[in-house]
Amino acid sequence: MTRRFRVLGFCAMLLIASTIVTAEAFAQATTRDIDAFAKASLVYIATVRKDGNQSKAAPVWFTTTPDHVLLINTRPDSWKVKRVKRGSPALVWIGSEDGPAFIGKAEITSEPALQARIIKDYPEKYLTARVGLFKPTQEKYDQGSNVVIKITPVHDLPEHFASQPGTPAPPLEPAASH
């Protein structure tokens, strides 16, 4: 009997793990966004204020991970960081203020691999960082003067979705279709 319960328990764990992996698979960038990331030098990011309304979209440098998670480097005292710490999602426009848009789960992370990705990618992508201006460094992360915001795409926003500061932000989870 004990062996049977162990086997059943193992099968239950596999089922739970596959459900979690499947749920994570839905939180990925679309082909549209992946193509736009490849061509863009900036993303425009807005967060959600305490009152539920959008902030102004700000242009920022970015890089992506191999699985197309968006990474940005910013100061720890920025409004983006304050709102993300409070649980705000990120509204992201790729390439321009009227570019392809998605809403994503945003989180502050101190993962060394993600810091290293930004430290490596920014100078390759941005001439200003290459010459040493606004260049992220491990020292800045270690001192706490820079932080990484990791944004996992949840779903695309409608075509031509516009940044409208002061208006209600769309929900993180898409509306269920009937």
C-alpha cells in the first residue's frame, strides 16, 4: 500500500507541475511582439496609479531574455518602481507610443542572471551605454542605485491601443469570452 500511495503522490505532483507549466506558457510574448522587440530601440512603459488610472508612458531602454521577457533598468526611487512594488502591471508599447501594445506582470528582481543580461546587452544595443553614459554596472546594482524590472507579457492590447494618462487601465487578465 505504501508504494501505491507514493506512486499516486508522484503522479499527482506531475499533474500539478504540468498545470503550472501550462499556465506559464500562456504568459508569453506573441509573434507580433517578438518581431517588434527585434526592430525597436525603445519601449514605452506606463504603470497603474493607486486610483486605477494609467500613468504617462515613458520611453525606456530595454532588452529581452531568450524567452522574450522584457527587462528594463531603472532607479529604485522611480514612480515605475514604486508602483510595481505595490503590484501594478505594466502597459508596454514597443518601438513607439503607438506601437504594438501589451499588458504584463511586472516585478522588481535582483536575479544575478537578469542583471548580467542588462549589463551585457545595453552597451551592445545603445551607443550611449557603450561610451559609458547611463551604462548599467554590477556595482550600481550592488549599491542599490539601479534595479531591474522584469515584465512578463500576459496579453496583447487591442491594435492602436493608446496611452491615455488619467484614464482607467485595462485589466491584467483578459476579459473572458463567452
